Amino acid sequence: MATMESLIGLVNRIQRACTVLGDHGGEGMSLWEALPSVAVVGGQSSGKSSVLESVVGRDFLPRGSGIVTRRPLVLQLHKIEDGKSEYAEFLHAPKKRFTDFAAVRKEIADETDRITGKSKQISNIPIHLSIYSPNVVNLTLIDLPGLTKVAVEGQPESIVEDIENMVRSYVEKPNSIILAISPANQDIATSDAIKLAREVDPSGERTFGVLTKLDLMDKGTNALDVLEGRAYRLQHPWVGIVNRSQADINKNVDMIAARRKEREYFETSPEYGHLASKMGAEYLAKLLSKHLETVIRQRIPSIIALINKTIDELNAELDRIGRPIAVDSGAQLYTILELCRAFDRVFKEHLDGGRPGGDRIYGVFDHQLPSALKKLPFDRHLSLKNVQKVVSEADGYQPHLIAPEQGYRRLIDGSISYFKGPAEASVDAVHFILKELVRKSIAETEELKRFPTLQSDIAAAANEALERFRDESRRTVLRLVDMESSYLTVEFFRKIHLEGEKNTNPNSNSNPNAPGPNADRFADYHFRKIGSNVSSYIGMVCDTLKNSIPKAVVYCQVREAKRSLLNQFYAQVGRREKERLGAMLDEDPQLMEKRAAIAKRLELYKSARDEIDSVAWK
């Protein structure tokens, strides 16, 4: 089996690697949270700092009145070989080694102030400190701000609740071991640490009780009821601690000497002598380390399961955003063509109905075009006054004898010319929709999201092709309108002529050659009849164009967009040099950073899985 030191040391290294990569979880539990750690909880002036310094064997924490710990301190202890020099490292200053622990104390205070300022505010942004020493056991301890009952001057009223919420966020995690610190010279029933531990860990499975300041109890009293589990029972044994006195602190008494003095206190104490082997900071550190190793072993299956699940998720995310691109031109060309085909599939899905958007083209033909045709000013063009004017001008100095053919043709030509506007508007409307669908298709093509340059190139090539299709479509629909003017349907007018012979006089009781009002009425009727005939013919033309314009637009624009939107682009890409192909696959820098971060996390999780497997089951 793996030694306790190797397994816990491995967990420490993995937690530190998680911290460096910022892997503190998003949705669900992160690897950092899955690995057990010890949360140090206590009220203000309960002796938390002294306990931590005793465990580390170094005087390195800031001291003072009020709230001294204003940010969580994630303290990772790494045991190194005897004889090697001990040192400390901060995550925010990874290239700097601290061998002077007075400088460590100052850096903790300075780093706290960098986030909270010189005020007495608190912050939940942790400070990460690693200490490498032959005098420690492998542990991860989290020093939390001391619980308090009242706000002091310079603190907001919410400080009491803010601190409790911060501490609770750490101790509520199921993999958190709670180190509840209470001073012996106060009633255990009023202990803030025990009260909170009871709420989040009612069974006591995760809670270790620590009793400090045993040497400061009133004479004639002792803490045996607590230490022996009669006053408040926990599943784990209580541990008593004798802190350094203020005089020792002022004299900078060596922590190793303080540990020796603590051992002597318990060994010579008439009250606690029988418990001496299970008291003191050294025993506490070993007890926590042994328990941590047990918890880690119990959690190995779930930790491995979490790691495998996360590896699968990271691989899926890499597949989604795309793997790195090969550097040879053949692979680059293949990638570009595959990306273009992916875009083309999405674009066709919009047109064919798999995705929304193509229905708007039908709306142009079913609503916009008929509505525009209805609004054409035929009533004005075929008014009695305009018909009379056009027919008269067409006759010149010779009045028409039977039917004003030139007048009819001019009226029809003038009317048909109005159809050019709606025809061109239909072309432009479909062009706008196709351009919008190109933009949406590029945005919806997942494979393209990592290549902004290629997105721009495809958009430019597609829009250039759509411009060509629009120009051809405009020429075609205008030809359709011109064809209606160039050859009129003769049968329509022959039928009108035959109907006219049956009744050439609007008033059978009147003589059309007679002067006066009857002649005027006949002339009005004549021109109205011409206008009516032209209107009927234009209606027939309108029905024809209502059907033929959509066919021309679809044939020239929509069908071509589906068939050959990127054909010219393909030809151009095939002739490009390697450098230009590489430039087209220039990725979004943010996406490259994201891929690199995922790759590092993936490497971390794979390495962690392999190391845990190899160490845990030796």
C-alpha cells in the first residue's frame, strides 16, 4: 500500500495544480472540492492562529486585535526530506521563494490589503500558501476568518452574517474536515465553532474538536469533561492545545521549543497526564493527517469516477470547439473545404425548411408581390382623361377610323412598364433574405466559430455570388416584363372586337352622328371602353407575371444559391499558397486560449487519475 505521506502529498500536489489552473469547479463539483481538506473554524481570539503555527512549527501568521484573518488562507503543507531547507511559496508570486517567515507574515497582510484595502472589510477570495518543511505532515488546511457576534468600528453591520456565510460555504462541503477550535476558559456550550459544526455536521463524522488555552483556566478547574467526551461527544477524540504565551511570542521563542514546552506541560500535568500521548499540536497534525489519508482512500472510487466524467466532458468540449489544425497545406485545404461544406449544409437547411428563414422567401411571393401589384396606379393611367390624351396623341393629325391600335399599344406599354418596380422589388427582397440566411448560417455553423478569418472570407464569397445571382435575376424578370410588351395576345383583342360589333351604340335610341350631348356621351363611352379593355388585358398580364416572376427569382437566385453559392470560392481556395491557407485558418485568440486551458485541465485530470491509481493501490 502507498504510504500516508505519499498519498496525501499527491493530493496536495493535485490541489495545487487545480489552483494554478483555476479549476475550482463550474457546474457540479470540481476536482479540488472532491479532494478532502481541513477547514479551521473558531471564534475571534479562540487561538486559531496559534494552533496553525504550532502545526506548521513556524511563526508566520499576522497578529493583532479584531479581525486579523480577513481572507481565507489555503495552507498546503508539504513534507520534505530531513536536512533540506524549508521555504514558502504564494500562488500569486509563484517565482519567489520565502525562507524568512517574518516576510511570509508581511506578505499575507499585504496580499489581504491588496483586495480588501486597509479597511476591516473581508473578502472570500482566498490566499494560497504552500510551505515545504521537514517538520510538517502533508496536509491542506484552510484558515477562515474568526466568527464574531458584533461589528466593531469601521465594519459594516452585515460583517457578522458575512463571515458566517463565508465559513459555512467551506464547512458545508461533504469532503471538508472541520477543525472546530474552542478556548478552554469559556463554556463549550457557547462555542461558535461547535455550534456551526453541529449545524453542518450533526453526526459529527467530519468534526475534530480542539480545546485551546488549557493553561489559562481558573485554578481548581479543568477541561477533562470536554477532552474525555462527556461534555460534548464527537466521533473523533478531542485534542487539547497549549498555546504560546504572549511573553513567548514577544521573545520570539522558537516554535520547536514551544512544542517541547507543550509536551512537558501535558506530561507533568496532574489533570491531563494520562492523556499526554493524545494531546498537543504534533499529535493533532498526525491525527488529522491519518484521518485525511483514510478519507482519501474511502473517496478514491468517487474521485476516480469524477475524474473520468470530467475527462469525457473536456474531450467533448475539445471536439466541439475543434482540435488543433495540421500545418501541411493539403490538410489545411481539406479542413477549409470541410468547413465550407458544413456551412453549406446549414444554409440549405434554412432554405429547405430544416431551419427557419426559407419561409420568408415564400412570403415575398405570397404577400409582398401581390400587395405591390395591387398598389400599381392603373386607375390613374387608364382614367378617361389620360386614355383620351394617349389615344389622341397616338393618332397624330389623322384621327383613327376604326380601332385606335397605336393608342392601345401605348396604353398597354405604359401600363406594363409599372410591373418593373414590383418585379425588381421581389428580386431585392429575396436577395436580402438570402444575405441574412448566409449571415445566420455562418453564425450557426459550430465548426466555423473558431475561424473568424474564414468566416469573413466565406461571407464575402457568398455575398459576391448572391450579387451575381441578383443581377441575373433582375435581368430575367425585366425581360419577362419586356416580353409582355413586345408581343401582345391577339386573341384577346379579337374577342373584344367581335363583342364590340354586336353593340357599337351605347344608346340605340340616339344617332351617334347627331351633334350635341349624345355625341359627347358616345365619345366618353368610347374612351372608357378602351380603358376597360386595356385594364382587362393588364389584369391578364398581371396574373401571368404573378406566377412567372417568382419562378424566375427562384430559378436565378434561390436555386443557384443552393447549387453554386461557393463554387468560385472553391476554385480560388484551390489556387492559394500554403501561407494564405494558414491565414484563413487564423483562429480567434480567445478560442485558442480556451483550447489551451482545456488541454491543460485535461492533462491535469489524466495525470491525477494515473497518479492516484498508481499510488493508492501499491
